[in-house]
Amino acid sequence: MTDPIKLTRLPSGLTVVTERMDRMETVSFGAYVSAGTRNETAEENGVSHFLEHMAFKGTEKRSALRIAEEIENVGGHINAYTAREQTVFYVKLLKENLGLGIDIIGDILTHSSFDPAELERERGVILQEIGQANDTPDDIVFDHFQETAFPTQPMGRPTLGTEDLIRGMSRETLMRYMGTHYTPDNMIVAAAGNLEHEAVVDQVARHFADLPTSPRPVMQAARYGGGEFRQVKDLDQAHVVLGFPAAGYGDSDYYATMLLSTLLGGGMSSRLFQEIREKRGLVYSVY
């Protein structure tokens, strides 16, 4: 039986992975950039997320409206997200429109215009997003936890950045960061659905040809600090996060650790849920 999963590494260093799923009438395609909060300096904290927003605000040949209309006119969906170790741009489309999705994702990652007027508008949007996070205790508590676990280092900084840094972030900072991190050997493109691997490779090679070339950045190793953080707010609830250093993805104990996590706190049958929700009725949400 032919393996439905195929991988090709282009001469540029860009990796293309696909999984063929014959019964599907749709495809999903994404570009996974190995750059997030962990790659930022203290002075540019929030640039990965800002860049994710700006990628959709127009290219040399498409306006922000045209990007949205081209995808949605064929019933597709386009979005992105930023995490501490990656930034992802993806589309979901009918199988016959995959070429359009690859074209648009490639376009926004290689020919974004960073129009100054659009940048100022999006700066305001991100400031609102930061304010929303600060007003959501069950969201912001994880930023406080991360900062306490990894103090004074990239892994401990907020993905959204701070208000002061976002207010002062320049177009040049965004462009420099993109030129440094959005390189072929720092990115993987993946597609799954009713597709032909060779066709995807050909289209990716064409639409991602203008990615910048520079040495792959070295991430700073994370150093777990730990400690305690408390913030008193005038709320009806308390939000508590308790965490420990644990096995990494490549560790032989990783899956045993995940199983232990599920037993202790993952789901309605876990020890944590049964004790403090079912037996004592002290909380609504348990994770």
C-alpha cells in the first residue's frame, strides 16, 4: 500500500509535507514558521504577533480586502496564529481551489507591503487585543505563570508584547524580523486532503520562491526559574495555575508524563476534577 504521507525538501531548503486523503473533497494548507515569542529580543517583544497581523494587510498585488475576498468567494477560510515557538498561516478550501490558497499564502509571506497606514490601524487593533487579555483573568494568568517560570528570558514574555513596545514598534522592525526568520530552512509547508503531492510541490516552489535567505537563527535555551506570583484584583473568582518542569517532546518519558497529567487533571474523571468539582463543589473550570 502506498504511503499517503510524502515529504520533499526543495533546493532552497523549504520542506513540503503532504498527506493524501482520497475521500475528502477539501484540503488544508499551512506554512509553519519556526519563529515566535521565543525568538524575540526584549526590545522587540510582540513583533511575531504584529507581523502575523500585518501579513494580511496587503501585498504588492493584493489589498487586504482582495485577500479576504479571493478566499471567501470560493467558500474558503484563511487565518493565522502566533505561539511562543511558531507562527502559522493556513487556509481551508475545496480541493479544486488549493492552488489559489498556496498562491495567497505564498504572496503574503514573500510580498507583504507593510503599508504605513495599515500598520497604524493594526497597531490600534493589537493594543485592543492586549487590553482584552488584561481584562480576562483566566487568559492573562497564563502570561503571569510563564513569566514566573521563565524570568527575564524570551520564553517568559507575553506573545502579544506590551502596550509600550507595540506603540513604538516600527515598520523597519517588522521587515527586519521577517527577513531574518521567514527563511526556507526555518519554515515547513504542509497540506492534507484530496491532493497530489507533486502538484503541491510545484506550486510551493513557484509561489514561495522569493523567501529571504539568511542563516537560521539560534534560539536561546529556556531556563526554568519557578517561584510564585500573586495579583489581587476586585473579582468574584480566583484563578490558580500550578506548574512544574517536565519531560520534553523528545524525552522517552514524554508519553508517560502526558498519561499522568490526564489521570491527575485532564477530564471529568481526573483526580482534580472529582475532588474539587464533584466532591467539594468549589470550582466551575478545572484543567
